[in-house]
Amino acid sequence: CKILKCNSDFWRATSGGHTEDTPEVCSALRAYAYCTRRTARTCRGDLAYHSAVHGIEDLMSQHNCSKDGPTSQPRLRTLPPAGDSQERSDSPEICHYEKSFHKPSAAPNYTHCGLFGD
Amino acid sequence: PHLRTFTDRFQTCKVQGAWPLIDNNYLNVQVTNTPVLPGSAATATSKLTIIFKNFQECVDQKVYQAEMDELPAAFADGSKNGGDKHGANSLKITEKVSGQHVEIQARYIGTTIVVRQVGRYLTFAIRMPEEVVNAVDDRDSQGLYLCLRGCPLNQQIEFQAVHGVPMEGQGARKPAASSPVPTAPETFPYETAVAKCKEKLPVEDLYYQACVFDLLTTGDVNFTLAAYYALEDVKMLHSNKDKLHLYQRTREFPGQAAAAP
């Protein structure tokens, strides 16, 4: 369940201060809604997820946002390192496990399995 | 084949026929094992199928299949990446040695797979984040896959008892009087098997012992390389460098172990 990442992306997108005007807020809210939809399956029953979904609905009706429209990107997106630009520039972050791993403070714990011989 | 599980259990198993190694929300791996000699309980992997399941905007479903003497450097549909999706390059096949060594990077799930053909048989090695290993919807079905649970007890071969394969620090011992597995024709005297394995595997760990067992069981010197490359894959893929060499075998069925007080 990656609802925390969705939350932090939204706060980062709206923490710049100049996002008071509606178009900015609406695009950030649409991006937030899109993010929660992507993680819906793994967040079934997760309280943070359901409260985020309801919160988004409230804010969108408050700001009269339409469901369709541009979505804003998180403001502080790190640039991909040099090298295989084809892969990095168009590969969404979700397709890079270590980048999208939701516990940025801890590296993933890797395990190994092997089969050989007779 | 010899199996090292995700929880570092080392077992030698019969598991003849098709058996699942991995089965979770993202990946399915199945092997087919065949007897190395007619009537032998010792089997080796003759076929391997890996299914990378459809994943959001990263990859379409992709199937990789390898058989004896056929180690392709592409998925079954001929492609080498994850298809037409936005993040297709987060799945990639690389040919290391033509017909012998292939590496598959599934970056979207932080996973690396190595498939080799050594002699006539296949070897498999994988590195996968624990979170992905355990990502299953239906926990009950998870019980059957070997990389997580190990082999069922009735499929395990205690190879020291069968061939008197030396344990760590022991000299070569004569075979046990009764041997449930028919032994290979005497093409490999003990001393030769031990010497051959020690050349490639100087540390007398379970990989070395597996090597001796394989030579005594098949008489096929290629199995020296199978054990050697398996350990090389551990060095490349295992994140805990203190656990490269294993010395203790596991006998009980992990499920039982878990139930033990």
C-alpha cells in the first residue's frame, strides 16, 4: 500500500505557497486522486487510504474541481542520473522499485533463492 | 537438485516433474526436474518457466522459457523488454554467454534472475526484495512454492547418509551400507570426486558437499561447475556477505519448524 507516498507527493505539490489559486489546487488534487487509484488494490481496508479518498472528494467539491483535467507533478522531482536516458526519462518512477520503495529511510531487504545440480 | 531457499535453508531434493519455485503477485517460476540416471531419485532441472505478471504502466505479462540445450536470450514472444508500456525498459534480458548464461533484470520489482545451462542441465538463481517475495493475495496457496517453504520432507534426500559425503572437516568416508539411491557406475572414486570438487570449491561448505554428491551420483564432471556457478551467483545476488557459505543442512519441513516450540 503506497498511500503515504501519495500523501507526501500531494503535500509537496501544494506546499509551495502559491498554490492558493484553484487551477493549481485542482491539478494537485487530480494527481492525488490518480495516485490513490493506482494503489487502491493493495490498500484495501487501510484507514489512511480511505480517509485520503474522502478528503480528496471534499476538497475537490470545495474548490469546484472537475474530475478531468491536468494533474500537477510533485515539485521536487529528482533528475534521473546520466546514462541510459531512454530508460530513465520515460520510465515512470513506479517502474523503478528502489526509487518508489515506500520506506525511503530503509533500503529494501533482499533475499536469494537458488536451484542447481542434482 | 540442491535448493537454497529465501530463508537460507539448504536442501537436496527429488521433486521430480513440475514444481513451483516462486508464486506471488508479480512473478511465477516453475521448474521441471528429471532423473539424472534412469530410475535414480536424484533429479536435475531440465525445463524452467518464468512468468512476469502484468504490472501497472510498467510491463505487460511476459514469459521466459528455457530447456536443456535451449537457453534463449529473449522472452517467448521474441522481445527482450517489458513490451509497449511506458516503463517497458524496467524489464530487460541480457545474454551473458550465448546459450549458457542469461540475466534478467526486473527493475520495477527490484529483482535480478540468473539462468544458466551447465552441462546438460539448468540452474536458477534470484535476488528479490522480501516485500515482493511476500506479496501474495492468498496466503494459503503460497505454501507450495519451494523457494519459500523448501521441499516437503518426503522429497528431501539426506545426501551425506547416501554416499558418505564428507562433512566439514571430515575425511572422505566409505558409502553407508544401505543406500536408497542407486549409485552411478564407479566412474568416480571417492578421492577423485573430492579432489575435483575441492579444486573449484576450496571451502568445504554445503556447495562443496553438493558437488561431491553430484559427481558420485552421476559421474558427470559438469556438476562441479554447477555447484561452482551456484556459489558465484550467491556471491553476486546474496545481500548478506556473511551468509555466502552454508554449513548446516536443514532436514525438517520449514512449516513444521515454524510450529516447533
